[in-house]
Amino acid sequence: MAINKQEHAQWSSSFGFVLAAVGSAVGLGNIWKFPYMVGESGGSAFVIAYLFCLALIGFPILVAEWLIGRRGQKNPINTYSDVAASEGKSRSWSIVGATGILGGFLILSFYSVIGGWALNYITKVGSGSFAGQDSDSVAATFDAMLASAGTLTIWHTVFMVITAVIVGVGVTKGIENAAKILMPLLGVILFVIVGYNVMNGGFGEAVNYLFAPDLSKLNGDVMLAALGHAFFTLSIGMGIMVAYGSYLGRDVNLLSTARTVVILDTVIALAAGLAIFPIIFSNGLDPASGPGLIFVSLPIAFGSMGAGAIIGTLFFLLITFAAVTSSISLLEPTVELLEERTPMSRTVSTIVASIAVWLLGIAALLSFNLWSDFTIMGNGIFDALDKVTSKFMLPLTGLAAIIFVGWQMDQRSIQQELGLSNFTWQLWQIIAKFVAPIAVLIVFVTSLMN
Ligand code: PHE
């Protein structure tokens, strides 16, 4: 969430900060991406690897990024540069801030396309077009949307305009207030769908699929996918949390705040899994059907449950809202950079950045139809953007953050800042210096050898 940067205000309370961080973290990653990645990687192996990555890598890197941001008090590039200089290290660390901003820019291009799908589904579900439909006709509706470059462009444009207006006009405070009500409501709706599933079959199978340890499916690819998704879902490795940290008051406890964010984010993702997989299994759908997974499964339930049109509409409205609270955090760093480094005003910076993202998004959505034959190293444009960011840029940028905190900064001051005493401090050091960086490297190496 953007903050009035002239004053460089601090978050009014740690609650406001948690809300903004959760707003950025909880989004399409939890509800759209997590389930289909689980499905593509064969279920529980992915879930287990993902939970490990969150706890041992994601959590400490989230803390590290906030810590760096709070020291630097500027945008990610200047923050890395200044903090490095004050520690007597090279200012070239600013590259880490730059790759982070670039990552956010690239992610937003395809994120907005999916935000557009969610917007489109608000109208589809709302108009009752899924009532009584079976899985084949629900899938046909989805395929028809994908095949239409025009439809995808319209909704991608609407989503981008909403994001740009909020960032440009700077009404993020209002969004933050709305989030207080709407995010919990999203949680409630997810649990309503889970409840429906408990009554309607497939639930036990889904629980097994998600949680019964089946490590035979664990390989380098699954681990890299889980690692990348841990970064994606927490919004780390992108400079966004570094930027947020710069607004964080001294009195905010980084560790407990990070714990809250990670837990809430994980609960929402797992709830999404329990909302979706029972429908997949009870309707004989393929869990590995890719990015369309929630769009070909949930409407079946909305078409058959009581008040399904209302619940379904509300559901897609709320995930669109969750997507917007993430997309504004993806756009903000690029806008801020343009505003600071060029003569352009905030409004012009927002327009320029948004048009650039929008154009890249068009290229991404065309890979579902007109340009489906065009590939980059075997991937369509959409997949290429997703893979380059999640599996490469985010983990490397995050790795740099934890190495910076673990090895480049003065450790005594960090111990004070985190408020840790002997045993917990030693634990933190082991994780920050060794476990997290080595785990990231191991995942990289194993996936290269695959
Ligand atoms: N974490 C967001 C989600 O899960 C996506 C996101 C990624 C937002 C990176 C900001 C930065 O949907």
C-alpha cells in the first residue's frame, strides 16, 4: 500500500502495517496460483516443500527485508545503497533493489491478466450463467474466454485501470480501511465453500491429496516451484517489503509481525486448497489442468449450491479485491522510482508505468490464443514471465537480502533490533547465515541437475 511519501509517514499502528503487508501478501497467489501449482506438482509433496520453504526461508527473508527497509528509510534502490554504505560495504548492493523493482513490474503484467479473469467471472457468476451446469460446460465457458483475445484484453484493461487509479490518486488509505472488512470476509466465504465440500463429497480425498505425506513425488522441480511460490505468496524478493519496512515504526516487533503475516497467508492458501480440490475430485476433473483450475472447478459448486450465484459473485468480488491490494503494491515501486528519478509527476509516472505493464500484459494474454505458437525456451509468454520471476528473480533477490543481513550488517545492532536473547539469537543466526541461504542454493542446484 502506498503511503504519502512527502512526509514519509510511519504506519499509525502495527495493526495498520500488518493490514498492508497482509493485503500485499494475500492475493491471487493464494487462491488462484497455489491450488494449481499443487495440482501440477502432484499434491502433498508440493504442500510440504512449500511449508518448509515458508518457515525456513520465507519467514527469515521477510524479516530481513523489513529490517533493511527500516534502516534505509527510502525506496529499495537507495535503501540498499545507503545501508550498505553505512555498514562500510559497496553501494552496488543497490542492484538488489533494482532487480526487486523489475520483478514487481514483470509480475504485475500477468497478474493483471488473471485479475481480469476474476473480474469477468464476477459478471458470469452473477448473471447466473453457471446455474445447473456440469463440468464440461463450465470448462467450455472458460476455454471460450481464453480463446477470445478481445475479452481478455478488456478485462485486463479494466483491472489495470483500477490499479493505476488507486496508485495514481493515492487512495490507498481507503483501500486499507476496506481491507479490514473485506479480507476477513474472504476468509469466511472460503470456509463456507469448504463447508459445502464437507457435505458434498471429495473432501477426504482432497485432505489426503494435500496432506498425506507422499515424498515420492518430491524432486528438484517440485522444490523449486515450492520455493518460488513461497516468495511469490509472501511478496518477498521484490523490494516491496523493503519499501514497506521503510515506513515501519521502531517499536514494531519484526518477528511477531512476520509470524502473523506468514500464518494468515498460509491459512488462506490452505483454505483455498480445501475449497477447490474436493470439487475437482468429486467431479472427476484433472488437478493438473493448470492456471484455469479455480475457474473450471468453483463455478460447478456455485452452480449447484443454494444461493450459489450470490456466494459465487461475492467470492469473485473478494478475490478481485484481494488481487487489487496486491497489484497496487506491485505497481507502487515502479511509479515511485519514475517519480523520483525523472521530471515526471506522480500522475504521469503512474500512467507511463501502467501503460508499459499493460502492454506486456497484452503480450502475455495473447499467448493463450493468437500467439500460442510463439514460445521462449519452450514456454509461452505468460509462462515465461511467471517462471522467470518466481523461479529465478525472486529467489535470487531474496537470497541477496538474507545474505546482506546475515553477513554484511553489524550483527550486534541486529540482535538489539530483533530483541533476541542468547538462545533465540543463536537460532536466528544459524537460520539467517546458513539454513536459509544454503537451502535456496540447494534447491537451485538440485533443480539444475534434474
Ligand atoms: N503475494 C501476492 C499474492 O499472493 C502477489 C504479489 C507478489 C504481490 C509480489 C506483491 C508482490 O497474490
